[in-house]
Amino acid sequence: YSILDVADLVMIDPIGTGFSRPIGKGEGKDFWGVDQDVTSVSDFIVQYLSEYGRWASPKFILGESYGGMRTGGVSFALLTRHNVALNGVILVSPFMDVGAGFAGLRIDEPYINFLSTYAATAWYQRVLKDRPEQLQPFLREVEAFSEDVYAPVLFKGTRATAAERQTVLAGLERYTGISAAYWDKANLRLDEGQFLQELMRSKGKVIGRIDSRYVGDTIDRLGESMDYDPYSAAVAPAIVATFNAYYREDLKVESDREYILSGRLWKHWDNSHAQPDMQGGKSPLANTAVDLAQALTMNPKMQVLIQQGYFDLAVPYRTIQYVVEHLDVAPELRANVHFEYYDAGHMMYVHPPSMKKFKDTTAEFIRSNTR
């Protein structure tokens, strides 16, 4: 299921992550930040184009998860700093807006946008009292509830009437399988860690965050947030073993350099961003969808493919829909953004049927934008 039949692949470990290290007096931490990262990756791409004579080649960037944040910024930086226009951007389960996609910041948007994935998870795990047969009509119903009933009550805060609150609580219980009493105790707001720990607590189970189809035995049955991610426990060792076998045995690379995973750097990451709409100011909560919107405006031939899994609670599908719905671009440019959805999680390609669809969709997107 490789896309090498349609494109060369250039994998980048941004400086200070993976196997990449700065040369000279710099340290990896000098590059641990949204803007620092965007600058170094953009500079690398330009250097690569020159060294390997690829300036005339079609150019696509694929970013997954936090790579969505990076890709949004790089698409704008390449165009405005280096005059490099991209043919297309491929976003896989993209995290692009801290405010819209990170529950727990006392911002209501994430709770509203996470609800449909909570419902998809409850549907898949068969914990709903009146479980509908089909997922898609159910999700449309939950999305309407989120926007028309849930969101207004969260916005009102203490001004919401008792009747309005009870209506929301009844809906939250109906769509998520978690009791109204628990939702009430949480003041109508559950982050994903709390939801995944509570959903099957009575059975001693915890649900996966990266892919909520996965289930494991909980460690602390009294805990209020998930102990671990059953998906990561099941899949990560296989990925690490496969990568190391390929790297060391097939490619014959000998190195004792530690591979630095981004998850270890998160607490040290500078999430502020000099957004292009802030006249030189910096937002403490980065949103590079603003950068992507301006890149689209300046380069209207650029196409964007967004691929999402319905069972992804790292980046729930409604969070990126919300971000795209708020892109400040001309109406006709919205046709440049294409969505594809999968019955899987954050890394949809580990699900065999989704892997084939992922390959075919990505390859066709590249083909259709290099003609």
C-alpha cells in the first residue's frame, strides 16, 4: 500500500526530534516550538530542493497529528519566505488549533466538538441503551444536538435554566451511555481521559484514546482519568519493532543515537505562534489554520486533503471540521478542501480495509493535482 508509484517520499525528523540533532552550539530545545519548528522545516525543504534539483517537481506536504500544526505553518512560510508554492497539502488526523482541539483549557469549543466522537465510541462499544443500527445517521443527530442544544447551554453558563440543563443532561446520557448524574457532577464537560475511563468502568475496562475501538483492563478502577491507552499498548511495540528491524537490518544503519519521541517533548513545547493575522503579535494558543487559509488565498491552485477517523479521540473529526468551517477564505476556495473519513482511529492505516482506502485516496489526490 505504498504511494511510491506516484511520488518520491522524503521523511523529515524536525530538528530536536527523532534522530535529528542541531549542528554546532545549538540544542534540540532551541527548536521545540511551533514557530521554531515551522522555520527549520521550511528551511530544510528549500535546501533539499536545491541540493537534489527538485525545484521544478510537483510538491506536496503530508502532516499527521501535530504534523497538521506544522504543515499549516509551513505551507504559508514556504510561500511568503521562499516563494515556494505547493501543489497540495495532505492532513492526516490533523491537530491545528490548540483552542479548538484541546479539552481542559476552560474553553467550551472542544467539549462541543468531542461529543460526536464520544457518541461514535459508545456506539461501537455497544453501551447505548437504544443503539441505532447505523453510525452515520446517528452522528448527524448528535452533531445537531451538539450545535443546537448543548453549545447554547454551555455558552449561557449559570444563566441556563434548570429545564435547559436537564434537557442537555438527558441528551448527553442518551448519546454517550454515561449517566446524567456523572455529567452533572462534571458540570456538563468531560475531557477525553475522563470519558474513556468512565464509559466501561462497571466492567473494569478503559478505552483507547488514539483509537477508541480498542479496550483494555483498567489499572485503577477508582481513577477519574484513563490509566493508559490500550491502543498504544497494543500497537506501539509492533511499530517500534518493525521500524528498528527495517532501519538496522534492511538499511544497515548502525547508530546508538536515541530516537526522541514528540510525546516526551510536549510539556517543553512553545505553543505560541506569530499568526499572520496578528500584525506581528503572538497568540499563546497556536492556530496554523490561519496560515493555511492565507496560503490558500495566495495560492488558489493549492488543494487540501483531510483524512479523519471516526474513532479518533486524539483529534476528533468535528474539531477539524470546525476549524475548516472557520477558515477565512473566499467561498470558492472552500472547494479546494476535501475530506475523507474512515471507520478507524487516529492512525486509520493500521485498520486493513482503511489502509487500502487511505493509499488509494492519497495516491489519487497526488495524481489529480500533478496533471
